Amino acid sequence: ADGGKVMVINLKKKALSVIAVLLFSLFFIPEVYALKISAGIKGGLGLSNLVDADHSKVKLAGNLGAICDIQFNNWLACEVFLGWRNMGYRYDNGTINERIELNYFHFEPVAKIFFSVSGTRLYAIIGGYVSGIMSSSGASRSSHTDVGCTLGIGINLKLSEKFHLLIETNGNFGFKTVPFGGGRNIAGYLSAGLLFDLN
């Protein structure tokens, strides 16, 4: 019985400790560095192809969507992209030359790690994505969901007190085989975005 009481007391102490840490985080940490939330749009152009596919060539690709950016501190932020992303490839076997367009609804959460080079503030982009096919052309008429990773680099230029211009280059590297394509998505984009600080 005494052992049970001791266990209950220890659990209560741990619970109070957790509550104290949470209260400290809520009331004191924001005073040191409040979370900064921004929203905006981003879009760009690039090239896409398939990895490990026969007779596949690069083609023009693009993306456009809404973004939400949460700045945790002066070196780490999280960005979520939600919108349209075009991938695919050009099939060319010497006889048939056809563009295979893959239009995805694209969800891409990434971490942005800030650093400085010669006084210029840049950020590395590290994350992943999930894309559901919206429409396709050519041989790849099939339902398809792609999962992959995203790597890149960017710069955040402050235009005014509330507005920021983003310039990024990033690559998407798919993990799943595209139906009828026999390979995995790979794409690189040069994108620009406009962010507005909400707080």
C-alpha cells in the first residue's frame, strides 16, 4: 500500500513538473522569441524526368501553390506548400515522341535551416512530399500517389515591414515507380514566392 502511495506521489510530482514546463514555455519563451507566422504564394518553372526508365527525356515542368511559413527562431523555420505541381517526362524511342504530363496535387512540408554566407542570409531546404495525381496525359493514364524527398536552397529578401520575397531552387526525388513509366519522378525547380507576415 505504501509503495502505491509513493508511486502516486511521484506521478503527481512528474505531472506538476510537466505543467510547470508548459506554463514556462507559454508565458516566458514567447517573450524571448515569439513564433512568427507568414502566408503567401509560390510558383516556378523547372525540368522533370524519370529515373531508371527507358527512352525518357527531360521536359518542362512547373508548380504553383499556397505556402505557410512558421519561424521558430533565428535559424529554423517550417514551410508547408499546398498546390499544383507538374512532373512527367518526354517519351522518345526514335519513332514515338510524346510528352507525358503528370499533374499532381502536391503537399510538401519542409524545414528551412538558415545560415549566412558573406553577410547574405540563406536557408537550406530539407523535407518530403506527398502528391496525388489530378490528371495525366499520354501513356500514364492511371491513378498514382507519389512520395519523395525535397532538397534545395533559398534566400529570403525583406521587401518591407511585412512582405518578403523568396527565391528558391529545389529538387523533388520520388520514391515510387510511375505507372507505365517504369521509373521514379525527378524534378528541379526555380521558384519565387511572396510572403506576408501575419503577426
